[in-house]
Amino acid sequence: MAFASFDDKRSGAPMAEINMVPLIDVMLVLLVIFIVTAPLLTHAVKLELPQASSAPNVQQPDKIEFAIDATGQRYWNGEKVDRAEAARRFALEGRKPTQPEVHLRADQSVAYREVAQTLADAGQAGLHKIGFISEPEAK
């Protein structure tokens, strides 16, 4: 017997330790089997799906070209307006479901007060998409 002991006192006692090597071998074989067979279990059904246009229908918001020249004169898309008329138009544009973008061009010599008043009028009308347009600096 391979597990026999030469000690007479302990020869009839059961073994108290478990041999883990055969268990590890079995687990590694099962792991290899699962790794090999798992890709074979995934099967795809061949379908001919209908073709459809998936381009999103996104409406581009209108844009308002607002300019202030060096004298403080305001222009709405090239049309000369005063502050009250600009505020009225801002209020009309602010009620639209898709709010337009305001592109603000201000002359570098205009008083900041004119720009601040325009920003305040647009903000009170609910227009929050305001961009400042400038020229790139010449090198």
C-alpha cells in the first residue's frame, strides 16, 4: 500500500490531509474546455434588416448679427435700430421655442456701457446664447 506507514500506532488512523493536486488538474481541464467551447455557443441569426435614414433632424437655431459701431449706434442684422427697438426685438426672439444665438460685434473704441446695456437687454429677454465676435490679432 502506497500510503502505509511503518509506525504501528498510526497505521490504522485515517488520513487528515487532502491531496489538492488532482482537484486542481480537474479544474484546469474544465477551464480549458469552457474557454474552447464558449465561442462556439454564441450563434447569430442571419437577418436582412430594413434600411432607413438615421440622420438626426436637428434644427439649427437662428442667429442674430448684432453690431455696435464706434459711435454707439446699434445694428440688428445690418439694420440700424435704437436701444428700445433692440430690446423689443430681443423680447420677441426670447419667446421663440428655439432661442437664437446672438453674435455680438462691438467696435474696440465703443464705451463698455453700450455693450453692457445690450447684454442686459438680451438677458432680460431670456436670450442666453450670446457670443462675442472679434478679429484675429495681426502678427
